[in-house]
Amino acid sequence: MGLELSAFWLGSVLVAVLSAYLFGFPSLATRATAALIFQEGRAMFSRLSTVFLLALVFGISSIAWAQNGTISGTITDSSGAVVPGAQVTARDLQTDASRTTTTNPQGFFEFLAVKPSTYELSVIAKGFEKAIKRDVKVVVGLESHLDVALTPGSVSEIVEVKGEVPLI
């Protein structure tokens, strides 16, 4: 329908231009047709430019998103209870770059826009032993889901005492 309508308006323009050329003056119908065609053309250009802009924006964002992956999971203790506030670090084994996050109140963590590579995931939480998961593979466009169960550990503190000898 749109193509037929455009062909109709193009034909009307040609008739208007030809009649103005042949008879030396445009008729009232010709002027009205030219004005209507101008309005239709402007509206069509506006719609096409909007569609093009949206396609460009969504196309670029999907390409950028598709070049990465995601690492996510839940941290629990040995009984299955979630561990909020645990520090989770993802270290890229090829570049040694690392990112750190903290689990939410439901024990969930997530690393978004992670470059495809092999990672080491380490989890540290108060009252638990450090957990390390190696060979976590991140693939383009996929989510690597990893649940980690922490084992209770002994609490160790390091006390460092610095003293100065008073001058007498």
C-alpha cells in the first residue's frame, strides 16, 4: 500500500510539473497536490529516520552486549543458608585483572559484561574458610552460573604490636 501511494504521489508531482511547464502556470489543484506531497514526504522522512535511528542504537548495543558474558551465583554455608556480605572476586587468568563484588542479602552475586576468558573465583566471608573455584569459563553471550558452599573455618586474628622505648 505504501509503495502504491508513493507511486501515486510521484505521478501527481510529475503531472503538476509537466502542466506548469506546458501551460506556463500551475493550477490550484497542482499547488494543492504539491503541498500535500511535500507534507507526505516530510512525514515519511521523519518515520524512516526514526526507524533508522532505533535500528542503529539497538544494533550497536546488542553488538556491544554480545561480546561479553556474565558470572553469577549464590553463596551458601554448609547447611544451605545464604551468606550475605561475602566478598567475591573474579580474576582473569590470562590478564590477571580482577573485579570484586559483595553478595546481597539473598547471598547472590553477579558480574556483568565480563570479557570471554577463563577466571578464578574466590570467596571470602567472616567465619568461613576461603573458597576458590578455578577454570570458570566465560563464553560470549552466556551466563556462567556458579553456586559456592562455604565451609566453617576458624577465626584467626593477627595482632601486631608496635612499641617504642621511652627515652629516660
